[in-house]
Amino acid sequence: MNRFRVSFLSLAMLLHLVVLAACGSNDGDSSTNGTSDNSDASDIEVVFIPKMTGNAFFESGNDGAQAMAEEIGFNVKYDGAPEGTVANQVQIINSAVSSGADAIAISSVTSDGLNQALQKALDAGVKVVTWDSDVEPEYRSIYVNQGTPEILGVMLVDMAAEQMDDPNEEQQVAWFYSSPTVPDQNSWVDYAEEYIADKYPNWEIVTKQFGEGDEQKSLQIGESIIDSYPDLDAVIAPDSTALPAMAQAAENKGLHAEDLIITGFASPNSMRQFIENGTILNHGLWDVTDQGALAVYIAYHLASGNELKVGDTLEVPGMGKVEVEPNTVQGYDYEAEDSGIIVLPERIVFTKENTNDFDF
């Protein structure tokens, strides 16, 4: 056997191994372990954007985001503003693009007001993930969702109903949350009202008030609700600023849970004093630290050169396996292979019995 033939056989064997390796990397399995050889973790920067800073809910989300970044080795920049406005979030998105960020994970204050800024980010190669509050799904890859409108709308109503002597009797109920345009809260309230009409037709929604994410304004509105509706039975506040403000307003007025039912969504740390002193009996939420961690991990995963398609599963460190579901689970018409929703696996109802088990 001459030298030429040996070289030829060696080359053939090498090519055969390359083909086998290529085939082995695409075996039809839609799951992934979240690793990528395309970039070093320390080279990736994710900008984590809350609706507003200084709020216990969003600060807890950032705690989870920073912990995940530290564990994996990528970088997370927490960038927000004290006021949750479209203008502030547009400025932050534009800053992320100009600074060379690889991805953003944003809780949006609007469903459509960020479209132009997000399109600019996408055109620049920045990966876009939303968490807590979504945008139009054409302008992001994955929405890390705390629960569908059905799940959370029903939860809000049930937390109020279980405190009533007879929820089938006439009840005066008020809604109190951040704004008429914020997408997540309005979707929950819309479904909740459908649920009320079907299950509790004797309930009357007497008012719908908005605190715009401002603590002082929310406190004033909470006190105004109490003064304006003396026969009010329940206030449902699916907002992390409105709920503690409503509870504080009731406490200022000398009211307790037996006088006025107050429930909704906020972190346990922001509501613990009101649970302990009997101003409220329950409220709900999801583990926002997990949500923040998951949002930045998904953003990092995409920025590392990986794809996530509807139907794919992903193993997330410390959380286990998550699945990308179609946008239709949130009621959207828009469907695309690379645009989907990951729903957190559980939500929590906090009471006096379990609130001290949680710290966020």
C-alpha cells in the first residue's frame, strides 16, 4: 500500500467521522440542555428591565436575575426608572442597543407602545424576552408568563369569594390596579369579569380605579374608594403597588378584613404586616425571584446562539424542565415557530399560616 492510498483512506475516515458527528447532533429531539459552544458566558450581557424600580416585586425579580447570572457566569444589568412610563422604557431599550447588549428581558408598561424601540433592538441583533407583562408577540421571542388570563383571573375572584359568607349573594366589588393600558393586569381583569358574570352574577363591579404605579397616588385612591363606596364588600387589587396601598388605606381608616375584603397580587414581604394585623386575610402571587431568574436565563440562552421554538423543552439550572407553548395560550392570534410562551409552574396564595415561609 503506497503513501497516497494511506492518506486517502485517512481522509475518508476523517470525513466519515465528521458526518457521524453531524448526524448525531440532529437526532430530532426538540429538547435541549441549554448549553452552547458559540460564546463564552462572561461575554453575554442581558439588560433586565422592570416596569419601575423601587418596588418590592420588581426588586425581588432582580434578585433572582442576579443570582442566576452569578451561577452561570453571564452579566445582568438592572436598568429601570422610578416611574413606569413608555418614554422611560423606550430610552432604556435604546440605551441597551447602543451599549451593545446581547439581550433584554423586559416587563412592559404597554402592549404596543414599545414596538418601534423593540424592532430597532431586533434589527441590531438583540434578543428580546418579556417577563411579567408582555408586548405584542411579534416583537419578542419568549414571554415568561406568571399565568394565563384564565389562571390568574379565576385566582383573583376565588381569593375574594372564599372570604365572603355567601358569595352567591349580592356583593359590591371594586377593581384597583395600575393602569387601563398595562397588558397583563387588564387581561386578568377581563377574564375575571367573564368568570364573575358566569359564576357570581349577583356581584356588581362598582368602580375600576388606577394608581399608575405611584405609591402616594395609590394610597389616596385607596382611601377615596373607601370613602366613596361605604357599602363596598371587596376590593381586588392585582397590582404590587395598589394592593399594599389599599391595605394601608384600610388600616388608616381603622378597617379590618371582616369590614372590607381586600385581596390581589403583591409580594409577601410587602403585605406581611397587613396579614399579621388582620387587615387582610389572603393575597396571591408567584415566585417572582424564579420568574426573574428564568427570564434572564432564557435571554442568555438565546443570546448564546441557541434557538427556542414552540414545542421545545429546556433544562434550566435549579428549576428543571420548561416548555415553550404557543402564543395562543395567552389568547394571541399571532403564531410563529420562534415566538412562544413559557408559563411558570405554580402560583401561591399567602395567608397567616404560610406567609413567613417566603422571603421575597
